[in-house]
Amino acid sequence: MENSTDKDFIVSRGEFLNAKILAKYLEYDFIDAKDLIIFDVNGKVNLEKSTDAIKSKIGENKKAVVPGFYGRNTNGDIVTFTRGGSDYTGSLIAYALDSKVYENWTDVNGIMTSDPKSDPHAKTIDKLNYSELKEIIEKGAEVYQGDAINPVKKKNITIKILNTNEPENSGTIIKD
């Protein structure tokens, strides 16, 4: 069960508390990621059990805020993902709910031609397919978590990478 001195539990609390606050503000249900994302004994996401949990806890048309970045193992302990785990949480939810589109809001205008922090001339790439996205990630881009591609790719769910600070920007669309 949850151990309040465990590093993964402690690290997950920022995401947990932010989601609680956002759910209250939006007047949406808060659903804890530990009740949705289930890791197997090898530390990998159990897609079948997670899908079942997501379908039963969120279902269709429910307005909910779910913290990303973590789930629970078979002992009930909190387990965090590697960097970009919120991307993976979102793609698992999109997969389980048979979504048409998964919007991933971040701090850049989508996938860029280079790092916009070091290149003021970086341009947004309008469209990519899943293979192109994977290739960009393998070359070091940190805009999307690599493991998060597979669940959405399996069901050909469109990914939109959008900028929270510039919501009018069209971002990048990823689909095959």
C-alpha cells in the first residue's frame, strides 16, 4: 500500500495536488491515476488491466481530471513513469476510451525543426506520422514521450501537440 516515505509516492504528489486543484476549478471529477494505470510485476504498464480500469472509472462523456506521470503496481504502491509520463498517461486514456484525437498541451507550438530555446528560427512542423515522430524523439527531441506513441498508434488516434501559452496556434498533428 502507499508508503508516504517512498520516493515515487513523494514525487507524484505535485501532479496529484495540481490535478485536484484543476478538477475543483473546472468542477470536474478528480480520478487518481493510481486507480487507472496499473503496472505489472516487471514494472511495465498492464494495458489490459489499465484499459479496464479507465473504462470503468471514466467511461464515456465523463468530465474528469487525471494526474499524469504515475500509476500503481500489484502491491498498490505508487510507481512513476520516466520523463514525459504524463504523455503516456494521456495516450493510455485515449486508447482505452477509443478517442479520435488526443490533445497534448505543452510549452511549445508543437514539434519544431530544432530546439526553440537555442534556435530563434525554429519552425513548427505542421504534420507528421507516428514513425517520423518516433525518429525525432530518438534523435533527442523531448516534446513527447516515446512509449506514449504505441497506444495511440494501435488505434490510429490523432495526436495534436499544442501550446498551453498560445492556444490559438495550430501546433503539430500526428497520424498515419
